[in-house]
Amino acid sequence: MAGANPVKRVSLAVLGGVIVLVGVALLVLPGPGLLLVLAGLLILASEFPALERYVDPVRDRAMKAAEDSVSSPLRIAGSVCAGLGLIGAGVVWGLVPGLPFGGWSTGSSLILSGLILFALLIWSYRRVRDRRSR
């Protein structure tokens, strides 16, 4: 990549790095951590081919985790409750003054996390359903 645009390369490196870091944080916090780590690695691997060897193992684990999340009605219900809890917490954090890190910046990030959880849940469910129908 010697002739590549350095601004693009640095921008993608920073974006990929931030997404990987957020994904790592979400491995222990509520959210789609492994999928974000995968997304960040894909971005980084587009500019740094040496990282491609990490993409397939992370992709395999992320897809397995996505399938496990919809493997039973109880897990689906738990995920839906977690998503509703995140959205509810976001509304509370946005509306109730005096909470730690209170305000709509925290509230909107919680709401966004809940919506992302629902989107990933639907995606995982459709993926598993399509695999089973084949």
C-alpha cells in the first residue's frame, strides 16, 4: 500500500481502532461486542493485510454467538428484555437530572445500544431461520 492516500489510510486506521476498542469494551458491557470487534478488524485488515489472519477466527466466534443468541425462545426473550431495558434506561438517563453521567448524551447512547441490539437480534434470527430452511 505504498502509493495509498495517507489521509485515507490514517482515517481508516483510527476508525477501525476505535470500533475495535468499543467492541472490546462491549464484550463486558451490554452490547454487540464481538460483532463490533469483527467490524473493526475488517476495516483495519483493508489497510493492513497482516491483520487478515485474525478476521476468520473472530468471524466464526461472532457468528456462533449470534446464532446462540436466538437458539431458544428463552434467550430471545432475554435479549428483548435487555434491549427494552437499555432503551428504558436511556430515557431515564435523559430525563432524570442528577444521575451519574446524566443527560441525553448518555441516554441517547443507551437507546442506540438497545436499537442496535434489536437490529442484531432480528438479523441473527433471520440468519438462523434461513440456514434451517436450507
